[in-house]
Amino acid sequence: MKTKVTGYYSVFIGISVIAMWLMILKNGSVPEGKTELSFHLFSEFMMATICIVGGILLLRKNSLGKPVCSIGLGMVLYSVLNAAGYYGELGNTSMMIMFIFLFVLSTTALLVNLLAGSR
């Protein structure tokens, strides 16, 4: 049951990242240069894809689900903590708090995934 919640969370966070970036790109509100943005987008979409694949594998009880999901959630931890700092620097407290909340949720999901079935 616990890994099922982690699987759904991982798929949800992956889809949310893709949706968020599509909205940001559509609005054209990207303050980064082309090279920086290219690398940033590649890492974000790679993270989202790994989360989605890992979550699906976890839900299907595939043996690769746990490690792939863990890698994706680890990438999420870095991304949301980095984003919290970015929005904190801009003075956007509500976005900073949202990313800190996602950091806590993602840390919990990662720990549940890592500890599930280890007893």
C-alpha cells in the first residue's frame, strides 16, 4: 500500500513538472539564456520522465520500480530545493513555501520507497 502511494505521487509529480514547464514556456516568462535554459529543460524533463517511469514500474510491482523511482525522487529533491531558493531570492514567499512543502512530501515519499519491504 505504501509503495502504491509513492508510485502515484511519483507519476503525479512527473506530470506536474511537465505541465508547469509547458505553461512557463507558453507564457514566455523564462529569464534564462538559451544555453542555460536548454540544459535546465533537459534536466527537468529527464527528471519528470524518470519519475513517471519509476512510478509506473512501482505500481506494476516491477523489480526496477523501487530504484528508478528513488532516482527520480532524488532528482526532485534537488530541483524543488533549488527552486525554493530561487523564488525566495525573488521575494516570492508563497512559491518558496510551496517548493519547501514539495521537498518535505518528496523526502517522505523517497523514504517510504526506500524503507518499504526492508523489514
